[in-house]
Amino acid sequence: MKKYNVKVNGKLYEVELESVEEVKGSVEVKKEEAKPTQSASTGEGKNVVAPIGGNVIKVEAKVGDEVKKGQTLLVIEAMKLENEIVAPCDGKVVSVNVHKGANVNTGDLLVVIG
């Protein structure tokens, strides 16, 4: 399986593709999955985007905070599961674009780390 980064309408997606096999004259694709990456690089820093839609139940990061890679920035509840959104790199929080109680969609910009 190979991974590719694809930019569509300004959003960065990580795509995993498995090889294509011929089955009795037809072509069958085993697996193709596209999802937004947790971090998309921009000139200003790292954009942390929502990997899943849901409700923001906790925001731990504030503008100006120094964060370490893997540190929890916020928590999104989706289908009764809590999903921790973590910093993809060390840096300083430049902006927090959501608040507790906000509903987010997959790919929405959550936090920018500079």
C-alpha cells in the first residue's frame, strides 16, 4: 500500500492505495481511502484539522501556549467516543478556531501551530 498527499480545493488529504488486481477480465480495486490529514503544512505553521466530525467537548490549547508534539489540544466527541486531537509538532499556538460546544466537520481548521 502506498500513501499519497493530495490537495483538493485547498484541503490536504492523505490517500492510501493498494495495488489493482485483474479478476477474470475486470479490474477490482481492493482499498481506496481518503481522509484529511491531521496537519497540513502552510507557510504560517501547521494547520490542525478535524479528522472526524463531531462536538468539541474540551479545548485545552490557548493562543500563545507552547505545545509539544503529541500534546492534547482539544477533544472531539463523535458517536459517543472521545477523540483527542494532538499537536503534530512542537511549537506555539497561533490560533484556536473552535470553542467548547462547537460542532465541527471533517477537515475543519481547529488550531494553527507556528
